[in-house]
Amino acid sequence: MTHTVGEVARLARVTVRTLHHYDEIGLLSPSGRTPVGYRRYDDADLERLQQILFYRELGFPLEEIATILDDPGADPAAHLRRQHELLTVRITRLEKMVTAIEFAMEAKKMNIRLTPEERFEVFGDFDPDAHAEEAEQRWGGSEAYRESTRRTAGYAKADWLRIKEETEEWGRRIVAVLESGAPADSPAALELAEEHRAHISRWYYECSYEIHTGLADMYLADPRFTAHYEAIKPGLTAYLSEAIHANAINRA
């Protein structure tokens, strides 16, 4: 039994345009055609589409999905086991996030400040107040410092946990780019430099490209910042600084 592209689109809850695109890039080509050229999908095609949609839901890019599905050493059962494992990890992570958000909502409602133990859970070995006095002396008169102070004063535990999660995820991705051998002015490195700037703007203060390149210089000049990035990956400080400068030039 075969199905038309419209029937498959309804079954899978995707658009016909999506199926056409998958066919054009060779990700999912229908097994048959009618005499006048219309696409016909069989059960094997539907099974492959299901695998594609599973991996898409898990955040895999289409190019990587094609590589995974076309691996001659993998079988459908192996794909299902891998997807089950990935989904289980995601569910566990989301459950932890829900718990943290619920805690933060309750704490906010009751005007509860984070305890030292909770702060350690959120920040780990980093103490955000350790250099507060020095920061105020150096930047206290700036609008960025005032804006950052105003924003962070209202953050609950869930906010700090989200900041930490975003930072760690960004760290994993820039390390992967660095280890791949891509230069600091490569598109992948520039994208991550821009994400770094956007993260600061989203959570702390509006970070212009001028401010961002100033931070890049400080990461190299201040041993504490250097130590922070070198702990993530040796060589990351200089790599990030160069990427930030290249991104600013590229965006100008």
C-alpha cells in the first residue's frame, strides 16, 4: 500500500512543502512515482520519516540525520534505542527544570532569598559576590553596571539555573568548534561569539560590539577571567577573544 504526499503530510502532521524539501535534499525520497510523476510513499518511507521526525524533535540538523540514517552499520532497532536514551535524558533534565521553576515561583511569591546552599548549587565554585566591591569601583558609574545590578536583583533561583545551563551549553559548543580546528574567524566561531554577546545583553546589560571587544581584551589581561576560560578548555581564552574581535569587524 502506498500513500500520496498529501496523505503522508496529514499522517505525520508536516507540510507538503516539508516533504518536498526532504525529497529535494535526498533525506526522504519516495519509493515510487505515478505515471505522471506524483510521489508515492510506501511503509518503509513512512518508517524513515518517523525516524527523521524523532531526530528533528531531539534537535539534530537535517545533514546529521541523513548521515545517521544512511549509516550501513545501524539498524532500526539501534535508532530506537538511541532515541529512547536521548529522550530519557531530556525528560530527566526537563523534570529538574520544572522542579527548579516551581521552587523559584514559590520562593518569589513568599519573597524568599536564596540560601548559601542554593547559591552554591546554582553557581558551583563561582561566587558572584566575590568581586562585587571591585566591580562597583571599576564600573559603578556606568549605565551597564547599573542596568546589570537592577536586572540581577530580581532574579530567582530558576533564572540563575537557566543562565548557568545556557553558559555550559555554549561552552560545550565552542569547545567543539575549537577542537575541530576551525579558525577563530570561521562562521561557526563567529556565531558563538555573537551568542556570547547576546547572552550578556539578554541577562545583564546591553552589550555593544565596542563593549564586547573590551571584554575580550579583559579576558586576556585579567588572570581571573583567563583562568575561568582556560578551565573550560586550554587555549579557549585567546580563541574566544579573537573570535569576538573578528565578529565585531564582521558585523560592522
